[in-house]
Amino acid sequence: MINIYIYPLILIFCLGMIHHNGFIIIFVAMRYVVAIFIMLCVAFLPLHFVKFDTLPEMSQIDSTLLTKRVRIVAGGDFMQHAPQLRAARNAAGRYDYTHSMRYVAPIFRQADIAIINLETTLSKTGPYSGYPCFCSPAEVADVLNSMGVDVVAMANNHCCDRWARGILSTTDIIDSIGMKRIGVFRDSIDFETNRICYLKQNEISFAIVNYTYGTNGIPVPKGCKVALLDTVLMAEDFNIIKHKSVDCVIAVVHWGAEYQRKPNASQRRIEAFMKRHGVDIIIGSHPHVVQPYKCDSLQGITLYSLGNFVSNQRKRYCDGGIVAVIDIESHNGGDLHYSLDVKPVWVQKPHYTLLTRDVGDTLKMNIADRNAYEQFMSDCELLQ
């Protein structure tokens, strides 16, 4: 194929031949001008036949590309009374909690961040015991890990039940399987390093803290640290967090009065204090019953008490709790928006199986269980 650039050269040659007298200078200049013009036309002619994709306008871009989302799932008091220990022990002498958690595990696995309040100490060797001084097998941590729990809140009134040995063994077990822990620390170095849990999910950053009103009168073992509901110490944490410029602050607090279905003045006072210091989500535990909750799409969420996640307590209001599903969104880099869905869970013996509404409504059970289940679900619906 003849090169397309040969034609302008031929034209130059022809123009060079066509000159006469005074027109020589004009034709000499013209031949170069015309030649350059033709070469440019030939060079850019193919672009006329090329179709370019145009960039979409901002209004045409899928809005989901500009939205950041995080789901947080939180459960209440994970307790281990003596009958629960016996129920979890299998024929081989090992402990297995998968049957107990099988219906709620999928809810936790859907979370970006899953949190549980561990109201027992853990040990690989025992001896194991229930109330009043809890100590449970390490398999408790295994089932929490398998169901997707990311953060274990340890600061509660039973965290010192086995003194320093219990704190050291519990932190060892949790650390060994890669879950985060908050609220209880092995020593001052652990405290300074881990007093605030920082996480980042889907480009939204979080700071998580954990506090308890006390330790049932058991002194915190020498060298160990427990984060207490002390506003001076809490303010120090919040000041540290403020300088980190995180997007969302979560406080898991062990507070309130046992078996009281309404938050008391102390809870409301501490809530106001935390809100003033920038806490966005408050997750409460300890009363062993579900207390009211509130959600403001811009101001955040307060759950005064999630109730019992799993326990052997069978009295009305105590035989279950709620799992909080918190969705957080940010559109186009703007403010965070919060929404809340609560899922009641009722504990069925003899395997201490946690039943959600979608499972329990159709599950075959005896009359006594059915009545207790329906009563608990009704109580949760009427709570607000």
C-alpha cells in the first residue's frame, strides 16, 4: 500500500514546476503552506472515524460508589452458669457451644464489627464454675471467634472473679485467637497500648472503649488494670480519641441496676457526659433485662441494656435479650447516618439455644417453652 504521506510530497514537486517570472517567490511560499496543510489533514483524518467514549456526568455516576457503609452487631451478657457448663460438655469431656449459637451466628457473621460482653473469666484447665465466681472453658472464645465476634468487652463486675490468674488466662486466650479485647488489661504496658481499640472498616474509622461500675467488691489484682466508670479517667480517653480524629466513638458500658427495666438517673447522667465528649454509640449491659433504646440518625444511638445474651436465668424478662444491628452510612464524604434494628433472642433449654423470631415462631416446642417464648417476645415489642 502506498504511504499516505507520498501525496503531499508529489504536490510539492508539482508546485515547484509551476512558476513563471514574478510569481516564483509566491509559488515557492505557497507550495510549502499548502503541503503542510494537506499533511495535517491527512494525519488527522482517521480521527474522524474514531468514536470516543464520553465520561459520564457526576449525576450519572452510581451513588453507591460514593457511599461508605459499616454494620455493627452487638450482643449482651454472655454468661456461663453451672447448668450451662454441664449442657456444653460432650461425651468426650470437651465443651462445645456451637449448638447454642447456631441460629444467631449468621447475624454476627454479617457484621463488619461484632461486639460481645463476656461476663465470665476463661481458662484452659479449670476448675470451671458458675455463679458467683465465673470461670468457663476456652471453648467459649472459640465459638465467639467462629461466629465472627471481633471485639470482646471484658470490663464488668465479674472480670476479677478468678483474680490475677483469671485476667491473665482470659486475655491470653482471647489474644491467641486474634480477637480484640477492651476494658481489662494485664499490666500498665498493656493498658497504655490497648486502652482504646481503634478499627477501620470501609473507610470509616472507629474508637471503642469499655467501662464497668465495679468488680463486685473484689480488688483489682496488683499490676492489672480495669477501666472503671470514672469520669476523670474516661475524659482522658476521650481527649486522646479527640486528637486521633476518628469518625465514630463507641462506648460499651457495664452500668445500671440489676433487673430494672428502665435506665436510672446514674445511667442518664453518664450518658450525657459521654455524649458531651463525643461518644456516638453507647452499648449498655449489666441489668440482665432489656432496657429502652433510642436512635437519632445524626446524633447516634444509646442502648441502655441489651439484657442477657445467654444465661441460665429463667425469670420473666431475664430469659433472653436483644441483638443490636447498627448500620452506619456516609454519603459523598458527609456526616455519618445511623440506623438501628433490634432482634430479640430467647434462650431455650436444655442446650441453651438462642432463638431469633424467625426461628422460634415456627420451631416445635412444648407448651411451657412456647408460652415463655411468646411472653418474652411480647415484652420486647412493648418495651418502647
